[in-house]
Amino acid sequence: MDKIRVAVIHHNALLREGLCRILEAGDFEVVWQRGDAIDVVHHLDDPPPDVILLEWEVPGVDPSLVRELAGSLRSVAIVIMARPDAGTDLAPALEAGAAGCLSANLDYQDFLAALRLLAQGDMLVSHEMVPAVSNPPAEVGQALDTLTPRELEILRALGRGATNQEIAEELYISPHTVKIHVRRVLAKMDFRNRQQAAAYAAAEGLVSREPGSTPPPAS
């Protein structure tokens, strides 16, 4: 099996070197590393890496860079790494195209496992980082209980990063019906957009990785 290729951008040279060693020991291939984000798009190898790991404190790392990378490298997982106590709003990074947000407090095994999932196309947010990407209200857990079984399926699908068309095909309903369900989920959960809903679903373990093999009942 080919190794997962990772580009690492971290402002601290010592921590960056340690991170690269952890990745290489975990059977990843670090193809590129640096301490700033200057002209990062033009310095990536061809073919590009599978994952670009961006530490949020690096000068120049912001939603506009994420948007540029996501637009130029559509098959690459853009992953944000940040401290949960930094008080930073990372929702714009997800909206710009980041695949996930990982806590700098993760132990190395959980960190490597998360990167493998992200490299496979999953959306993933560390539990500690949920407030930074979604800032859900205190009543969000209670709101979850108000979702119908169909709406819960929709929320789980959003957590996997599925499009309306993909959800429609999976649940045997029309894209228009999916759109209505998404609106209801966002309204009930008080989320601003589907990215917030996806981040919450992924972080809370609501994501169903294996869709049902039989058609669900009609809505």
C-alpha cells in the first residue's frame, strides 16, 4: 500500500521536526515542510500531497489560503491543527474548504488515525475543537432529540461531507426533499450552515460510515 503523502506547515521548527518524525514513524511520507505559508501553493510537489497539515498560528495561514489551496488542489485534504484554548473561530476555515480540524492536544495514535481518515476523504473535527468550528448553543444536545429519524440520517450524511445529490441517492429520495430536510436540521439545531452541522456530527460521533444496504422507508 502506498504511503500517505503529507506536507507540513508549522511555525515552530522543533515541534515541526518532532511532528514529521511521528508521521514518518506512522508510515506516512513527509514530502515537504516549512515554517511559513509564503507562496505555499507554488512550492507543493507535483504530484501534490494527499494531505496538507496547516498549523493555524503560522503567519499567512487563514481562510483565504485554505480557499486557494482547496480550489487549486481539489483532491487534497486540507487539515487545520490548532490549540483548543486559543479561542480562535475556525468555522471560516471549514467553509473555505478545509476537510477537518485537529486538536494539538491529541495523542499521536489518535492524530495519525485521524489523518488517515481525512486522507480517505472523510470530514473530521476533534471533539475539543467543536466550539472553535461550530460554536453550538448549550441546548444543541436537547435540539438533537427533536430531530426525526430521517433528519438524523441527513445530519449523519452531512457529517460525512455528502452532497445533496449523494444523500438523495443513498436515501432514495429527491434532491429537493434533501434540501428541505437540510433546512429543517439547520433550523432545529440553530446552525448557520451545513459546515457547522457537519462539524458537529463528525465530532459527536454521529457519522455513519456505512450507509444502509436496504432502502429506507419513504419520507
